[in-house]
Amino acid sequence: MPFLRPFHCTYDRNFSLALCENTLVQSQPALLGLFHGTGRAGHCHWHGYLDAGWRHPAQGLVFSISGSRYGSPGNRCAVRKEGGSKVNWKNIASLLLNIIAVSTLFFLILAGSSSVPHNSVIGPYLALGFLIIVAYLFGVLARELGFPALTGNLLAGILFGPSVLGLISHTDIQSLEFINTIALSFIALSAGGELKLKSLRENVRAISGITLSHTLLIFGGTLIVMVPFLNLFEVQGISGIKTIWMAAIMLSVVAVAKSPASTIAIIHEYQAKGPFTDVVLGVTMVKDIVVLLLFALAMGVIRGIGGAVPFSLSFLIQTFGHIFLSIAAGLAYGGLMILFYRYVAREITVFIVIAAFLANELAHFVGLEQMLMCMIAGFVVQNFSRQGPLMIEGIERSHLPIYVIFFSIAGAGLDFSYFGSVYLLVTLFVVLRAILIFFSTALGAKLTGSTDAIRKYAWTGFLTNAGLTLSIAILVEKAFPEWGQPLKAIIISVIAINQIVGPVLFKIGLVKSGEVKPQSSSNG
């Protein structure tokens, strides 16, 4: 059955009604097809003269219309599940064999060559090459099984990292950390570029309502529950009422935090667009600023509780200044990117990678908040110039290897060595956070009159927490080493679970919202 290109279809959430059009034929009006049915032959009205079909990429649903003749309605239509219900075991077997072959080759290189030790200059880049290949294969394998590709990337990093097989060493991960920070800058530019001023204006009530609801309910609910349970579980290093309160306050800040990287990766993978997607992205962006302020306030309170220094507004004011400078730098950097796109507009794929690298270097040199600065820069290019589509084109051309690198290194860097000693507390925290996110999202959406899709499914977009959360854990460990080290172990375990489970649930949420973009495919 040939598939017409370009082909665009829209349908309801239950995939029982579909409307398709094709403008390929210039001599005739747009070809329109209307399909009714739920997994069986149905009724359709089709004006065209070719067999046609279209596929939903995430659901694995294939619709087909056959036997059409121009102007004749009532042709036969059918819908079947492809991929979602029937796994292609040949593809999976082939992918597994490739993974085993690549892994064996890398192991033999490490075992048999003393000229490429892990601590050499070559070692980390050899490890990176291996990780890119095997993580990409894991990503394809995940898609074959119906999961997001980034879940496969993460699992590849975890499996071959120090926590499991150890083919990638701690030294390799530390050496490759700068590549990951560049990838993070790229992802932040992408996140800002996906936010359009028009959609923010249309959804400002939902974004502000959900953000406020998250901040109050998640922070307050976590604090109320974690204080008694930290006392009950008796985590080594976190004892005494003052220390328990300090740890609980910081865990409450972590509970509010969100990972923009995972969100934007899933949105790109499934090409999601619409108010649901815009609200999730908008809340994610605003919460980045909110969490920075919460962290500054929490640090001031904790220092007052600990008695090291009295509570002072100076730290909070310093954080406000830090955020303001990061936003200002993002505005300026976005302006420079606009100049390039306007007057050069060549090698846009290379440029977006270089722009991410330079943004990362600038943020670290000046001491700015990297994610916030890059998100603002991407937002400026998208909304205050005509060059936004050029930036998005460069991002779409290069995002696959960037995501593979970022999430595989992130997976390899997750340390599970402490999980066995704190698994009960970690499980409690993960479940509690998910419940609070669900109810606070539903409440914020209901109070602001948001759609049912946002009220029911938007919570799935707020589960992952990585970059900023990990930074908070590291800063707390440095400031309060006595209880900061065990708290960091808890936070890393929480990140690991949420990074694996969160993307899968967010994919489901996007599909349920009806905003996953239909894609035409050739049948070959």
C-alpha cells in the first residue's frame, strides 16, 4: 500500500475519528479522508484516486483507505495496530547481537591493550565512542519495545557505567563531564526555542497556577511528611531534630525541582505540539527560577537553624542578582545569535553546537546559571526575530547525537552504591513526590480553567529531575558535609529512579493529550 507524501492527519484522542489531507496533487483540490472506526473496518469518505494510509508514530496505529476512485465516497477503511501490539523480534534480536558485538570488542580493547589505559588522553574518548554507539542501539531497542529512546540511552549508561559492568570508569565520566555540560547548553537553547510568546500568553493562567500550586503543595507536603520519616528511618549522618529539619527542607526544594533536559528530549522525539506541550514547557522554565530562589531561601533558613550564621537576607539578595545577571546574559547572547542568523545564516547545524559550547564557557567563566541563560537566549531568537525557524532547523538536524551523548553519560554517572542502605526512604520520597505532583498539577489546572488533558496528564511531564537537582545536592554536600553527604546519596538515588520512570510516563501523557504529531511513512 503506497503512502502519499506530504501527508497530514488529525484525529481524536481515542483514534476513532481521523481527518487526512494531501496537497501533493496540484491539479486537484486537497485530498481529504474521513475515517470512523475503532480497530475494525469503518465508514469513510475519501475524495481521491489512490490507496492511502498513515501512521501514528507513538501509538503504532496504521489507518488505511483502499479502492478509492475520484469523487466516490464510502470506500473501505481499516485500522490496525502496528508495533504497539506486535513486537518485531527479528529487529530486537539483531539489535541485541550488535550490542553484544560492540561491547565485546570494547572489552577486548580494554583488556588487551595496555597502551590505552583509562587515565590516558585517548581512553575517555574511546569510551565516549563506545558509549555513543551502544547507547544509540539501546535507544533504537527501546523504541522497538515502545519506550522513549532516551530511556534506552540512560539504561545503556547505567549498564556499562561504574555501577554495573564498569566498562566506563569514574575517570572516563569525569573527563567527559565538559561534553555533557555543552550538551546541556544545547538542550536549554532548544527548550527556549520551543517556547513561543503567543502560546505563553494563551496559557499564562495555567502556567502560573500550576507553578504556584507546585511550589506550595509539593514543598509543604514533602516537608510535613519527611520530618517524621527521616527520624523513623535513622539515616546515618542525619540525626537530631535540627539536622532532620535541615535535611527535610532541602529535600522539599529537591521535590519541586524539574529536569528540562528530559522534557525537551521527549517532546522532540515525538514531535509534540499544542497547549498541553506549551504548558509543560512553560511551567518547567518558570520552575527553574523558582527552585533557585527556594534554594537560596532554604540555605538561609538552614544556616539559621544550624547556628553557623544568623539568618540574613544577603544570600537571598545575592541569588536574586545571580538570576538577574543570568537572564540579562541570555538576552544579550540571544541578540548575538540573531545577528549571526540574519547576516550569515550558513552552517546552521554547526553554529548551534558552537553556540552551545560558547554559552557553556561564558556561563562558567562569569558564574551564571547555565540552563537559565541558554533558555532565555533560545526564547529571544524564537520570539524576537524572524530567524527562529533557522535555529529550530539547526537543532532538529543535530539533536539526536546530542541526546544520545547527554543521557548515556548521565546514566553512567548515576551512583547506585548507596541505594541499598536508603531504598525505603528513597521509595517513599519518589512515591510521595509523584502523588504531590499529580494533585498539585490537577488543582492548579482546575483553578485556572485548563483543559481536561492538562488536568489529567500534565503531571507526567514534571517527574524527572536531574541537572539542577544534582547541583543542589553537590552544593549542600560542600556546605554541610556531615549530613550533606548522606543527603546527596538519597538525592542521586531519587534522580536515578525518576530519570528512568519519568520519560516513559511523559510519553504516555503526551499520547493521551493527543498532541503527538502524526507522521507519514512509506510502506516501501
